[in-house]
Amino acid sequence: MMQPKAINSKQKLFDRWAPNYDWVFTSVFYQAIHHRLLECVDLPEKPNVLDIGCGTGRLLTRLATEFPNLQGTGLDFSAEMIRQARRRKPDSVRPRLIYVRGNAESLPFADGQFDAVFNTISFLHYQNPEQVFSEVSRVLVPGGRFYLADSAFRWPPTPQFLNISPGGMRFYSPQVREQLGVQAGLDCAGHYALLGPVLLSIFTKKTV
Ligand SMILES: C[S@@+](CC[C@H](N)C(=O)[O-])C[C@H]1O[C@@H](n2cnc3c(N)ncnc32)[C@H](O)[C@@H]1O
């Protein structure tokens, strides 16, 4: 398990970043990823979706705008990211989106609650990837989808880069992602290159 000290340091990093998150260069990169991800999204008529590591909520706002019957929950362990997400919710989608603070490794939701789970550029920070996959599988309905978008390899390729985030960062190849899915009862439906090193992997929860 991740040491509490490392968790606190990671949370503090994101708390500090949150107020400026939407206007620094990296945000442009993340929003381009969201844009491309949306082209691959397939949801039922009235979807209930979860975004883990939601940051300031930009992806959920996009999803709620694109899918007018969508209900969305954003979860993040940074209190400041959650505060920004609540503050920046546009009026047009406000009643359909909620934001809660929590850890990806222990989701505060009932079993089989969501039609889809999203996770963009957050998985690389997790210390227990198997646990997160298991939690995602637990909260998905049978046949529900998990959209995982993250770097598939280290980029930029400098060791110093990995030290930016306390506790380090981890990168998962398509093969390792598939293996994580199998262990959690999720079939991999495919991998799609989104931008640079960022690979989208789509999983479906087994129906039996
Ligand atoms: C680089 S930001 C990406 C935010 C958003 N998904 C996006 O695409 O813009 C990574 C986010 O993951 C969150 N995060 C990292 N580890 C987490 C964990 N164990 N549980 C919940 N959130 C976590 C951070 O607080 C941060 O908001």
C-alpha cells in the first residue's frame, strides 16, 4: 500500500495545481485528449457515469454537454480539485453532475452503479493498480465500460520527470492493461492512440 506520507504529498501537489489547472499548457494537452476520447465513447440512452481522478471536471462537463440525459459523478482525492470542479460547473449541466472527494483505490459507491467509468491521465499515479481495476469492475453494471486513457510508456523519457509526482509514476503497456482487466473480470475491447504517448484502452465488464 502507498505510504500515507506519499499520499499526502501527492494530494498537496494536486491541491497546489488545481487553481491554475485549466489555463496552463498541460491543460490544453488534456483537453485535446478529452476531445479525442469522446469520439470513441458509446453510452446507453440514460447513462450514469463516473470519472475517477476527475480534476476540475472538464471531461464530465464535455460528456454532459454531448449526452443530455447523462448523470455524472466525479471523484478526486484532491480537495482543491473537487472545490474547483464544483465551482466551475456550468449552469447548463449543473443539476446532472456531482463531485465527491475519495480515493480511486476505495470507491465510495455501491456495486453495479455505473454504466461507464472514465479515467484520464490519473492511473499513472496509483500505487495499487490491481485494486483500482477491481474497484472499477465492482461499481460497473454487467456490460458496462471502462475508458482508461493514460501514457503507455514513459514520456518525456527523463528520470527526473518521474520525480515530479511524490510516490512516482507508472506506465502500463497494452499487454499489462489487458492482464489487469482479466484479473478484474473486464474484457479489453481495444486500444486507440489518442495523442503522443497517450493510449485509450476500452474494457467491458463480463455479463456472467
Ligand atoms: C493530471 S490530473 C488529470 C485530471 C483529469 N482527469 C483530466 O483529464 O484533466 C490527475 C488527477 O488524478 C487525481 N488523483 C491522483 N491519484 C488519485 C487517487 N489515488 N484517487 C483519486 N484521485 C487521484 C489528482 O488529484 C488529479 O486531479
